Amino acid sequence: MKKNFMVSLSKSKKVKYSTINLAFIAIVIAIVAVINSIIYVVAEKYNWYIDMTDEQVFSLSDESKELISEIGKSVKLEIVFPSDREEIVNSYERTSQRGAWSYVHETAEQIAQVSKNITISYHDAVKDYEFYKNTGIMTAERRTVIEDSVVILRKNDDGTYNSSDFRIYPLNYFFVGDENNNLYGYNGEVVFMNALVSISRDVTPTVYFTIKHGEKSFLKELSADFSAVTFSNFFSVYYAGIINEDAASLMQTLCESGMEIKPIDLALEEIPDDARAIFINSPSMDFSSEETEKIDEYVKRKGTVFCFTSYDAKLPNLYSYLESEWGVKIIENSGTPVRDVNTSFGQDVNALRANIVDSTASRSYFNSLTNYSSARAKVKNTAAVTILPKFANEDDGFFDGSGARSTNKILETPSTAEYNGTKGTYTIMTISAREDRSDQKSEYSYFVFCPNDTLFSNQYMDSTDAPNRNILLSIVQNTTKVQTLLNINTKVFKTYTIDMSDKEARVSTVMLALILPSIITVCGIVVIVRRKRR
């Protein structure tokens, strides 16, 4: 009886049908799993992803792609990560910023896809010490930095590395924070493109820092070993005590952008024709009329001058030149800098946030930086200036015989700031332009002025919650024509939230946990019943 029952059961159409269904479902699931695995591996290898973020955080701009293609035609570059690929891609435990390395790696892979002459390699700074040593860039000072940094190297035609053309960027360089020290955006495309442009440049632009006025620049003459301060010798020069510690971040940023820096004594030297810019950084002694004449002659030769002075500096001759030739007048203070208790930070009312002026002129200098709505510049101990009406841009400026000079506000305080006992909005940075029309075409020269010496100081240039470094780079590019910072937006991170009450949350939980599974179960029962009735 049992045997007959088992035989009849095995011959049952329903059992056969169910067995075939189960086998078919298992095969389909297996096929889907295999296909999914294959697609994942291929997508991982060839970077097949769709960037669905509003800011296109994971995508290179068309401008960058075009430039990468051009760079790849003339030079070979290698992007080096400090660990193996798997650890970099799956870097969730490597840093407190979950997955931060994967953002940087994603950008690097996209760059490498555009040009076959830009490659990526992975070398642990501890385990693969010999690699870094053979490149010629490893020093005792750099070792700990390289362990958590991206290194970009230029390769010679024979496959060796050019030890004088390289960049080292710690992980935090690729990200921007807001004024509450929260992660604000991803700056990787800007950092990479800035590095690629500067490394691939065949001619090194030269900028000069004035000396002999108590400036924060050079403490002593360059030795015979150093004809100029460059990125490759920067730390050697710094540790040799040749440059002022307070100017280290300013000079390092310029060197990172592919420039070399030399000192100049205007009392004894003429400004060379190769000078892309002159920096006057926090002088404590005044300039003579002969020196200001040299400065003005240099500007007329389409040069650019950056002048940063402390809020309490006594520089009557320099300030007189600034007022008469550029229409920028220092508002004298009573010994107290501009204050703003509403935007002060670090428990210091003299340390405040400054806004980038959102105007047509300002945007032309700052490119996309006016989008930094939640990341205002940091500054401390600043004086304020006013622009004489005849130099104001809205009045088309002042014609000096061969060119028109006009001045624009660039940074200003919030309206809650106080200066000399009066509240209001105060200008703390200007850019003056001279349009030369002598050759029947417009060419420009510039004078950038800031009545404080902290905007580009070490403390604020290295701060990730303020755009001070990018402000400098953007102005340098747009006034000296040295390509440093492309017109690329910082990719702002956006957090999307769903606002609902406790009641709505409970209803949603019930829907997901009970109702949907119940519907699926009912559908299954209906199918089974219908089959039994056949």
C-alpha cells in the first residue's frame, strides 16, 4: 500500500509541476546572481557607474576632461595612493570621514580613463619604502605625511621619476568644511587639476616677495643651493630658516601651484620682466617714493601686486600711493580692529567671518567661489577701507592718460560688524584693475589690497572650514594669468531628509513590516488555491 502510494505520488502532475517550478526558480536566481556578480566586477574595473548626485560629486567636468587630454599628450604622470586598491576603495574604517579615500580614488580613476599617460599605482609608505626612495622624493620630514597622502609624480621618457616635479596632498586637502567644522563639500577635482596643470608646466612662473621693510617673507638671502623657493625644495628652505614662519602657508600654496618665489629689494633692484606678481606681505616699515614708483611702473607693464598690511601698520607713503593711484583709502582706527560678536570664533571678537561680495566684478575674479554661501572667509585683526568715488567701478573708474583705473570690493564684513564704535558693513579687501588701451586692445594689470595680514596666514590658509586658500588661488589665476584653479565648483554634499511626525513614522513602519508582507502572502495563497482547482 505504501509502495503504491509512493509510486502514485511520484507520478503526480502537481508534484512534478512544483518540482520543475522550484528548479526553474533556483536556476533563475543563480543566473541572476552570477550576472550581477559579473556586472559588479566589470563595473568596478571599468568604473561603470551613473552619478545621480545633484552636484555630480563623482564626475569630472568637461573642462577638466579636455585639459587632461591635452596634458596627457605631452607628459606622463602617476598618481600614487598610500595603500592597496582594495583598502582604498573600501576605506570605511581608515578614516573618521567614512569612505573619504574612495571619493579621491574615484576621481583619480576617472582622470586615468581620460588619458593613458596618467596612471594609478598603490604603494604603502611603510611596506614599500624603497619605491618612494627610488622616486627621489622621500625625506625624513615627508615620510609621515606620505603615509596618509596622495602623491602625484612626473615620469621621464625612460620611465624614471622626475624628483623635482611632484605634489603631495594629505587627505584633508580634498575636502572642505563649513564654519561649524562639518563636512561641507568635496574639492578633489580642483586639487587634482591644479596639481596636473602645475606639474606639466614647462616654464615656471616667478613671483617676488619684497624684503628690507620688516615683511613676513624672507628672513635672509637665498643660499647658493637655492636659486628660488620651489615646491621640491620648500621644506629644505623652510627648515634652513630662510623664510618667515608666518608666511609658510602662503608661500607653500604658491609653490604647490607651480610657481617659484624669489626675494626682491626694491631699494636696490628693478622689478624683472619675468615677474608674474609682486607680494608685499605685512611690512612694518614704509616704502620710499622711489620704491612706489617702481611698483607703479611695474603695474603699467601689465604686472600684478598683492599687498597685505597689518591693521595698525604705519605706512604713510605706501598708503598715500594706494589712495592716489588706486582710490583705496584706509579708514583710520582708534587702535582696535573691526569686530563682530555675531560671527566671531575661537572666543576672540577680533576674529570674524567675511563675505565674498556677490557682484559681477567679484564673480569675474572668483569664478565659482561666490557659491560658498556657508563657507565664509576667516580673518582676524583687520582694518577697513573705503573706495574713492572716482575710482568706483560703477563710475567706470579713473583715466590716468593711457588706461582706466577702477577698484572693486571683494570681501566685506556682515552688517553686524563694528569699527571705531560704529556698526555697519566694512570693506576689508579690494582689487583694483588698470585697463591699458594704448595698443587699441584692452589689457589689464592689478593691485590687490587687504588691510590685514591674517587672511592668508598659516592659521586660516590651512583651515578646511573656510575658502581662504581657494580665494588666493582664484585671484592669482585671474590676475596673473597663471593657471592654478580652474573654474570648477566645489562639489557640495547634500543631505536629504524625510520629515514626518511620530504617528506618520509608526504608520510607515506598519506598512513596511506588516501590510506589504501580508499582501504578498495573500497573493501567494490565491495562486496556490487557483492551481488546486485546476
